[in-house]
Amino acid sequence: MYIYRTMRAAIINSRQSKRPLGTDAWIKSTLKAVECCADNGYDVVSSIGMNTYELLTYAIAKRGIPMILVIAGSAEPAEDVFSIISNFNIDDAKAEFLFLDDVDKPQKSRLKMRDEIVVSMADVLIPVSIRPGGNLSKLIEKYQNDKITLNDFMVPYDESRGGYKEDYSTQQLSKWTTGNNWNYLTHWTRTSNGKWHREKEALYYQAVINSFDEYARSGKATLRRIINEGRLIASNRHLHRNVEAVAFTGLSPAESVKLMKWRPRLVAMNFEPYGIAIDKQIARQLGIRKVLYGSPEMYNVLSNADRPFFHSLGEIGEWMPEQEFRHLGDFSFNEIPRDKLKIIVKTDAEVAEFERITSFEVLPLFEV
């Protein structure tokens, strides 16, 4: 049970980059502010739902600082408490949860209410990276006469981070990609704007804190993880409920590049030039099947064995319909013969790096 100690602090950051680096000024300064709270015996009011709050929540949990978490829009508080404690490695004896009764309100109003409660509950405000004229800037101004404000950790708000969109159409493909002898199914990776599927937030935010010039969950980092674990982890993205699968494409690398498009809604590329290619015959033997496309009515007449491989023609998918394949569940590949699997990286400069962690052949997609 959380026991109130002396004073509560709110370490405040405006919205930041979706792909933070440990070298970002706001992260370094936030961690210093956490140490300040530990040294002064302050409890900390925080939340989840944004990487600024979540990194802070992880940092105060790791440091063993008592906390109050303000949670907006939860329909199942008890379930959420268990999940949050587990995912952030929180000592439940040092945490109290405040669930706002705002599930049915628009998201924007929920988040504004959440921010105001975080600020209003604190005795000490510690602004770090605040967008001028933004909601948090206005809240700090509103409450500044009623609170102690520590400005020791402030850094300029940086709006320049972004530019995630890539254009591969002008890149020169490597010579091995030419010809019509491609006999592989390929799983391409992409950058995750947050933790990997099934990953705990604690692992993600520690990786972010440790990162330098490469975002911790980039497409390249994802390929590195896949190789180190010897498996592709299934997800249910774009699939029916209770179905998790790994997606592959039968398109050649040269054809796949044409589909590496920016998706504004996801703030991410469709997929990126890092992948694993598996011989088609081996793929069939290991249960990888071609996707069945058709009308929604078709799903109802399919057998239970075929339904997980169905995809409606009325939906917009990531793959060319006639070239998508799936493996149900995680896909392990360490037992595949060395000559039946290839690793694809973006450029020749990355080949040696990946050859150090795999015995499979590593091929660069583009020429430098």
C-alpha cells in the first residue's frame, strides 16, 4: 500500500519524438530530475499513455521512488493495475493508482484532464521540456503561485525531431536482385514507434535510455533481435481476433521495394529494407501458407483450418494480395539449412555487422 511521505513532485514534459534517443536532452534532464526527487524524498505523480510519462514512470519505479499514477480512460482498472505493475517493474507497495471516470469522453479531453490532475496533485513542479504556448505551459502558469517550481532541469523544447519518411525509389538495387530466379518468401521488418509486440515497457524504456545514434526499436534493431532470438514473433495486426501470425511476401526484393511506402496514419513505413528470406519449399514444409483473399461472406464457408489464412479484399493490407503468405504463431528458423535462408540488410556497409551474429548469408539490398 502506497504511503504518502513528504511532498509530491510532477516532472513535466510536453509531447516528444515518437522515436526517442537516450541522448535526447529531455531524457537526460528527466533522469536528473528523478535523482533530485530521490535525494529530496519527494514522491512523484506520473501517468502512462505517452512516452514522456512512461519513461518517467519506468525511471521512478527503477529508482524505488513512491508514485501516484493518474490513469485516464480505463474500463478495467483492476486488470490495468496488474498489467502496469508487471510491465513497468513497479513495486506495488510504493504505488497508488488514480483512475479517472472519463472512459466515454473524447481522448483529447481525457488527456487534458489527466495532465491537469497530475499538475494539481503535486506540491513541486519540475518542468523539463515544455512546448511554448502548449497545454502544459498553460497549466504551469495556472498553478505556479500555488506550487514550488524548480526550473533547474529545463531544456529547450525541440520540435525538429521527425523526418522518418524514407524514399527508396531512387536507391540503386544490388546486382543480385536482378533476374527471375527468386525462390524465397521474405519477412520484412519495420520501425516500431514504441515497444515490440509482447515486450515489457521496462525493457523498451531501458533500451531507449541506453541508446545513442540508433533508435532502440528501428527496423535494423528489429532484424538484429530476430537473428539473436532465432525466431519471428507473431502478431495479430490486420488479422481476425485470436489469430496471431507472421507475414511473408512472395514478391522479389526488387518488387518489394516498390511497396516500401510511408503510411502517415501509422507514422511509419509500410516495411523497411531489413528482412529474412526463406526458401519456398522449406517454407511450405514449415507451415507457411498463401493467404486466401475474398469477400467477407467467403470467410463463413471456410473450414476452421483455412480461416486464419483469410483476408478480405475489402480491406487495405500491406502486401500485394496474390503474394502474401502467413505462418500461424511464432516462426523459429535456427534449424533451417544454411543455404535455405538469407538475411537482407539495407547496404553493404551493414553486411559485416550482421555476419558477426549469424552464419546465414547476408545480402545488401542497395548499393552504396
